Amino acid sequence: MSPHIPPSKKIIKEKKEEEPKEPKKLGAPIGHKGATRKTPEPNRVIDLKDRIPVKSPKHGANILSIEPFEKTIEDIEIVAKITTFIGYEVIYEPGERFVTTHPDLPKRGRFGPNIAAIWENMHYIGTMPLERVSRTSENCFGIFGMLVVENGAYTLFPECMLEN
């Protein structure tokens, strides 16, 4: 009720008794095909049986039973890959110029396609400012400096170290 309504105008509503309703079924409708992503096959299995203590760590009691369980996790491994390409610029007699290339050698800049794709996803799709992308690169990949986009390529200025 509004505090501006005088007490003489306040309406007291009677509460209606509601019939008890059956609880609604939780989840998807009957016949609905689920859309859960399948768990991929693991590329390694680690058995933790050798980590079972012979006695209870708290009270020193003996083992009564052992029930195994499985838990599959997905993770990625980020490994720095630093490659030096030895390219060649060839000039032929009529002045024709040819430069050797490689699929992993970017046309501009000094960063490879994988880190550039991560930065583009964070900056354009994730709408992160370049300063935050720079901080994330520092924390996750050990790449220090201020990230700037110049002529469509990422450039890192190490002299512009980020303030903590």
C-alpha cells in the first residue's frame, strides 16, 4: 500500500483459500531430446589407488570398504612455442621479387596465429579493452607490455609496463 492513501480509504482484501496443487514436473517436457554435450574419450587415465592411506588420517582406523568412482575432466594445456623462421627474399634477373612464406608465419607482427586468435576473441568477441587483454596475457602467458593493434597486427610495447 502507498503511504499516501488515508486509512479510511485502505482496502483490506480477504485471502482466498487456494486448493493444493500438484507440484509441476521439473526439467524438459516429456519426449524432449536432451542437448547435453557428450564427454570426450580421455587421452590418459590416472588411477588414484596408490594414494589411499592404509589407516584413516584422522583417527587411525582400518579400511572397511573401497568404492571406486570416475570423474572425467577437460582442460587445455597452454605451452609457449617460440619459433625462429629463416626466410629468404629472392630477386630474380628481371627484378622480380619472391619472399618465402610458411602457414605459421604471420604476414605482419611478431605473434603467431594462436595467440592472435586468443587476443582477438578476448578483445572483439569478449569486448575486453586492450589494457585488460594485456594484463591477462601477462598473468596467463607471461607476455609483458601494453598490447596495441597497428595495421591489423598486434604489437606489444614492453616499455609501457602496466601499473599494478
